[in-house]
Amino acid sequence: MTIHLSILLFWPLAFAVLGAVAPRRAAPAFALVGALVPLVYSVLMLLDFEAGARGLQYLTDDAWIPDLGIRYKLGVDGLNLWLVALTALLFAVSALWLVLRPPVRASQFALHFGIAETAVLGAFLAQDLGVFVLFFDLMLVPFYFLVGIWGAHPGRVQAAVKMVVYTLVGSLLMLAAAGATAVLAARGETELSFAFSDLAARPLPESTQKWLFAAFALAFLIKMPAFPFHGWMPDAYRAMPLPALAVFSGVVSKVAAYGFLRIALPFFPEAAQDFQTILLVLAVLSILYGSVMAFTQTNARLILGYSSVAQLGFITLGIFAVDGAAAGAQGALLQAVNHGLVVAPMFFVIALLAERAGGSEDIRDMGGIAFRAPVLAGLFLVATLATLAMPGSANFVGEFLILLGVFEQSMTFAFLASIGVVLAAVYALRMYIRTMHNRTGPAVTSFELSLRDGLVLVPLVLAIVAFALYPQGALTHSEPAVKAVMAPALQAGGGGQAAVAP
């Protein structure tokens, strides 16, 4: 099957521009059309993808800036296949929310929304470091405006500036490191190239790898965010409009985890081994800190925000487990998809709960909402149980694989991380019980989920259930690619060829 990745990539941007010049009422419809085509393309890719094939599929490789060695190179393999599909799904559902609940200045909102989708898809599809950096930095622009203009918090402008300052520091570090990586890899003897395949074939000395890895790692940890680089997260999560926050938490944060797998481990394997303990410590701290903070919050957005810090800690933990069977990395990739599927409907549920609690997003003002809304309560329960990794959910499989990989490296790290599993049950059930049951809040008006809102929420919950029933599809697709990128780090650590796919 012929799938043109350029259409998948730039279709949202094209329709965002059309929506910006269209009548205001039509702008959300343009955003929806711009998001539906990538969704169809991603479904076709899932059906057509050859799981056992090595290398990239649906490759686009053209000269772009020859003097700098930058190529317009896009491709799909097991690392990004399901992340691309997740991105397309969440943006499509969020665009449907915009159609059903148009925001003020809808045409401008749709424009930034389309730019954001193209930027995220570009980061996942890029197979050239220059192109990856371009889209990685572009992601920041639309969300700055989405927070600063449409933010729901009085401090939205300050939140937007704070987010930009934090992430821009990481982006500038990564830009400098990307240029240095290509120049040092060429060593003046070969042609300058930013293509991932060329950089992987030109290993750098260990001393050089260390400072380049540190720059990339800092950029990715800030973008996630991970403890202690999460300072921008609380204000941004409070202020960001919910449709944007659903995709931001669901997929934008995953670009950083994907960057570790696509760039940091295969290009700087010796440095990854040197920094492994530090990254594992940060991952465990993120899990524990995020879980404890989620339990202490009463704002529903921040409960999910800090729980995301904990989940991204699990993902980082799995990536840097660097176990012989690559179980940790496979679990991390699966968990990245799982978290996106779960957190997006949770944010939409927050909006629906706030409507029933007099506009408040504080769980202390809720309670008793399930009394006249059993369908909403049931859908919310499915997402909540997936959040706490209930056995039978895909989240359980992801966390199990991560802990399995970490056990091979360190019993201590695995034990500490498992505490986060217990804490997740505490804060997730606390949020559900306080909002759905207990004493009815003073301003609560309980009413059932409308058909309009069901069109947004039901497909996401069905996706959670479908993925729980058959997570093996994602594992089968990702296994060869994950083992291939883990092989250099294993070899650097004395693991030999254990991670090379059969």
C-alpha cells in the first residue's frame, strides 16, 4: 500500500490555514477535517505495516538543505508507528470537541491546533536530526499561544512565559548538541549529514558522547517533564484549555521519551551506560514525587498532571533499564501509548465534571455526580482503573514489562518503583470516589452524559478497552525496532548481541 507521509504530516497544517481564513463558525470543521485524514492514514498504516520487516517503511527521502547535510527524510518503524496513531487519534477527538464546543476566536484556535498536530507528527516521523529539532522546537509555538490566549487561569500569560523559558533552554541545548553531533560525526573526512542512519553508523568517542548525551537528556527531561525539571508544569496545566491539554499531556510529552529511544541510546550508547544510574534515580524520584503530589492535590487537573510526571518516570525507568531482552524499553513504549489513551479522556471528563459542579475543578466541590449520571460514571471508572494499572488493562502489561526489565538491573530500583504502582491506586481511586460518590457538593447538579459529549468520550474509552484486550499488536510491531536501538547500549555495557532481533 502506498502511504504518502507528507500528506499525513502537512494535511492538518493545510486545513488549519484554510480554517484561519474561513468564516469563524466553519473553522472548527476545518480543524476536524485536518485531523481526520491523518487518523485514516494511521489506521491504514497499522493494518498495512509489516511487523517482521527491518528498517523504515513508507520512506520519504529527498534533499532539503544540501549545504548543511539536512535531508527531508520521513519514515515509520516499530518505534513510532503506534505513537503516530495515538497522535492522530487524540487530535481527531480533540478537534471533534472543538466542533461541538467552539471556543472564542475559533479560527485562530484551529490554526494553532493544526500547527501543533503537524509539529508533533513531524517530530515522530522525522528520520533526520535537523528535521527532528525543527519540529521539536515548533511544538512550543502553538501551545504558547493556546495557553496565553485561551488559558482558563488568571495567570495564563505568566504560565505561558514560564513554559517557554523552561522548554526553550532545553531546545537551545539540543540545537547546539545536534549541530555538534553531525559535525563531530563527519570529522571533516566524510560528507556532513544529519540523517539518523548516517549518525548511527559514525560512532563518536565516549568522552564526546557524554556531553552531547547530557544536552539531549536535559532537553527531553524538561519537555516530559520529569522531576526536578517540572517547574513549568503546574502553572501550564492549570491554564491550558482542556482540548489542548488532552493532546499536550497525551502525546507532546511522549516526544521526549521517543527522543531517548530514537536518538540518545543509538547515537550515544556508551554515554547512556555512564549516565544510566543517574537516569534511573531521576525516574524513580519522578515516580515517587509525582505519585505523592497527585495524592495531595485537590485540583483535578493537577492530580492528572502529577500522575503524568509519575507515569513518565515509569517510561524513563523502562528505557534506561537496558536489559538483555529489551523488556523494559518495550514496556516503556507500550506505556507511552497507554498513558496517552488514558489521560486524554480523563481531561475531557474533568471538563464534564466541572460543568456539574458549578464550574469548579476542585474535587472538594464535587461528589454525588454518579447519582444521575451512571454512564458518565462508568466511562470514568474504566479510565480510572486503567490509570491505576488494574490487571487486565494494557497499563498493567506496560508496567509489568518495565519492572521486569528493571529487576534485571537493580532490585532496589524495581522495589522503589513498585511503590508508585500502589500510590497510583490511592490517588486514582481517591479522585474517582470524591467526584462520583460521597456527599453531594454544594453546587453539584448531577445529569447524564449527553450524546454530544458521548461522541468524544466513548471512542476513547473503547480504544482503552480494545488496547487492553490486545496489547500484543503493539508489542509485535515494536519488538524488532526496540531491540535494534537497544543493541548499541547493551554492547557498550557488555551485553553483547542479546538485544538483536532474530
